Amino acid sequence: MTFTRLLVPVLLFVIPPCTAAQVIVDSTSGRTITIKVVNPPPPPADTPLVREVRPGHPLLIELTRKSRRVVQDTIWLYSNIDAQNWPYHGEALDRSFESLFAPFYPGLTFPHEEPQLFASARFVLDPQHVAYVLRVPGMYESTALDLFVYDSRTMRFSPPERLAESWGDGGCGFALEALLIRSATNRQVSWLTHKNTGCSDIETGKVLSNSDSVWIRPWSGVTFAAPEVSADSALLGLFSRQWRRLRP
């Protein structure tokens, strides 16, 4: 792909930060220019999602109505937006809810025509906590899956955590996937994450670098514990087994 640089005069206007839009006449050409100012979103702690979302809130109703309920003891979460049978395409959230998520996804504050947030799945962690999986903006488009845990006692969501994402560019690739496994004995959930990064020579296909890592995060009853890196190769095999099931 060839990019051509265009050299054009640049006019810089300074507008008060509270102004949403302002019309200015360019004195050199007489053209009318409308400049829109997008104020940066507040820090994540300022969003109502992590402060208070009472039962019956329109967002909870929307998420419950549009997300697929998952009851299996093993849930595989991966990114594969090009596959028609990918179970996490989800259903677009109403645009009126985007402002609640903008502190986590700043790109939502810029004009866009296509929906960016999708309710994909939900499952119960314990009687007090429900986990919602949303398809959200990733590297280039909404290819990432994030986890939002709702606590019915404190009536709020935890900040989102990345479950899955995948992208490739210039011979390099990134893939993140997760397994949520509920123990058959104590019914506690453990979150296994697998990350793979690598690069290959575009012309020869020779692998230049490749790295795999797996870590575990058990559910504590309040949140998922800090990640612990695992060297157990059997855990990596759990993910390989999931991919083999997709093969015809």
C-alpha cells in the first residue's frame, strides 16, 4: 500500500474546552468551518457502572435480555469475528448506554456509525455475582471480549477485564483466549488465560518469534485473584483441545 502525503495549509483554532461546537469563517477562503470539540471522558472511577447500578436499571435489563445465558461448567472464550458460527457476535447494545462505557473505551466518544458494544453472554459465578461478556472495541474493530462482573449486594460492576482478543498485522499476530472452568467438587470457578504472540517473515513464512504463556485466576467470592503464571503444559493442551473441536 502506498501513502501519498498531501501538503496543505493548516489553520489552528483554540476553542474553550467547554464548547461542544463552534462555527468559524476562514478569512483566507471565506469558507465556513464547523469545529467540534470532544471532551475527554472522565477517569473510570467516575462512571456509574462502578459506583451504583441498582437492580432494574435499564442497562441490567438490556444486558440480560440481549446476552445468551451460559450454563456449562467449562466456557471457552476466544476471538474469531470472521467466523459466522462464532458464538460471541452478540447483539448490539442501544446507543444510549455508550456514555456509561466511554471511560473504558475512549473511542466511543468519537463519531461512529456502526455499533461498537455487543452483549454476548452471561453466566452466574455465585448467588451474588453475575458475569457479563461484552464484545467491545479491540485493536482495529470490536473483536475483543471483556468481562464485567455485577455484584448484587454492592449494586455495581467491577471494571472490565480482557478475556479474549486477536489481531494480525505485518506478519505479527496476537491471540488471547480464556477458559472459565467450574470445579465439579466445590463448584468454584477458575479463570485460565492463554496468550500467544509471534512474528513470521511475510515472504518466506519462517517463524521469527513465538511465545506462549498461561496463567490462572481462581474466583475468591469477591473478585478473581491476581494472575499466577503456570508452567503446566497440560493447561495449554486444554486450549488446543477446544480448537480441535472447531475443525470439520
